Amino acid sequence: MQWELIGSGAALLTMFGFVPQIFKIYRTESVEDVSLLMLLQFFVGIFLWLLYGIHIQDKIVIVSNVVSFITLVVAIGLYFKYRKNRSRKEK
Amino acid sequence: MQWELIGSGAALLTMFGFVPQIFKIYRTESVEDVSLLMLLQFFVGIFLWLLYGIHIQDKIVIVSNVVSFITLVVAIGLYFKYRKNRSRKEK
């Protein structure tokens, strides 16, 4: 039971790990210091995890990576939306 | 074999996922738009994954999360090192 809690906590914290970054981008409308390569690397990596989860038919792997994948799509979308704000901030 | 490649690719891409962000912080010396909460949430989440991996004695879970944990320690260290640069950039 204790280990189930630790495993669930680990899964929940990491699967929603990009949510604070999403809120920060939404609030500040600025992504100058955020690494697009980081977002894209996780995007591809999580997509491969998802494929792998489907292959091994593990529901926990599938669900966690679907959630992460959605947050990454949102983060990358916001990145491109606010990328143009760079020049404004440098003034 | 194909699925081993997909699983390995997934593991490699995500375990080194924060490396591009680390290089970006190192290069720009700026973390204004990076969410500290994101880094801390992954830090705790990955630590719990590591404990869980040790519990289930799964080498792949242990190794991936040790690597991620080290990159998060570096990223959080750089965050606090360059946090003070905020005012400089706003000038």
C-alpha cells in the first residue's frame, strides 16, 4: 500500500510535470528562456513511450503518456504563439 | 527488436529531456521564463520514481531516473545561480 502510494505520487507528479510551465507561459506570455528543443525532445520521447505502452498493453504507461503528450502539445502550441513576444520584452 | 528500439529511444529521449534546457540556461544565463515549480515537481516526482524502481528492483527504471534526477539537480542549481540576472535583462 505504501509503495502503491509512492508509485502513484511519482506518476501523477511527472505526468502533470509540464503544467506549471504551461501556466507560467500563459501568464507571462513569454517563452524566451524556455528550450523548444526540450519540449520537442519530450514530445517525441513521450510519443515513443505511448507506442511502447500500447505494444506492451500497460494501461498505466498508456494513460500517463497520453496525459504528458497532451500537456506537451499545449506547451508547444503556447511556445509558438508567444515566440514573437521576444522583441517586445527586449525593448 | 523493433519494439526494443522504440522503448530504448523513448527512455533515452526522456531521461535526457532536460539537457537542452540546461544548455540553454548555461548559454543565456537567464531563467526568467523557466518555471521553477516545473523543475521542483519533476525533482520530487523523479525521486519517487527512483524509490519505486529500487522497490520493484527494475534496473531500467532505476537508471533512467538516476539520470533524470542528476539533470534536474543541475537545472535547479543553474536556476538559482542565474535567477538574479532577471533585473539585468529588464534594463
